[in-house]
Amino acid sequence: MKKYLVTSTMLAVLILIAVVSGASAQAVKYPVSGEYGALYDNATAVQVGKFCQIEVDASYPFTGDLEGTAELHFWVLVHGPCGLPFFATKENYRATGTFYGTVLGKEGTLDLFYEGRGWPAEVGEQAVSSQIIIRSGTGELEGAKGVLAVTYLMGDEFDSYEGHVTLK
């Protein structure tokens, strides 16, 4: 009988340890916000019918809850001829790439997907509505997921982001 009591007590302790350690490994959703700028390089434009297709590499220095740099490859569809200035007509954006840096002090990389649209606007008006989808992470950001809403007001130096990141 004593052997059974000791074994069941040990089993209960092991279950408690597993529950407590499992709880500490659960993911937590955090609100995040900040700004980022943009540096563009290697743009190519091709006229396809009434649209202009642009491919461009971009480097985005992030500040705020995300600190670091995102390296993205963009595909832009301009609803008009090539050579128009940004926001002269409707634009659609898609990009994939990697963020290198920290999120709320945790270091690693994030696999990103960016999608959105832009339109003509006056200074001070919103000109872009986009989202950045965080698909995965590495390092201390392993298992990260999230969505960041991106806005740009015409005339501002930076885009702003606000959303959530789920971290383990």
C-alpha cells in the first residue's frame, strides 16, 4: 500500500510540474506600435497595358516596440502609366521579407508578408492602408505570429504601425 501511495504522490507531483511548465511556455499576445521609414533600391518598372508593374527592394528601419530593420522585396501595381509620382493614382502593394532586430526586447528575425493599397491624398490625409503579417520567427522570437496595421499620412516622414505580436 505504501508503494502505491508513494507512486501516486510522485505521479501527482510530475503532473503538477508538467502543467506549470506548460503554462509558462504558452504564447502571449502583446500590443505593439511604432514607426518606420523607407529606403528604396533597385527599382524596375514595366508597362503592362494600362498598368505599371514595379519591383523594388526596400529597407525599413523600425522604431517603437519593434527595433531593427526589415528587408523587403516589393511588387507594386500602379493604376496608370510608369513614371507617375507616388500616390498620383491608385496603387496596390505586396512584399515578402525579413525583420532583423528585437520585439519588446526579445531578439531574432521575423518572416513578414506585407499587403496594402495607396491612393491620391492631400497633405495630412491618409494615403496608405496596409498590413504586415508576421508569419514566424527565429531566436527569442521563435513561434512569433502577429498582424500590424500600417498607415501613412501624406507628407509624413514615417509610416506608423499598430497591432499585436504573439510571443512564447
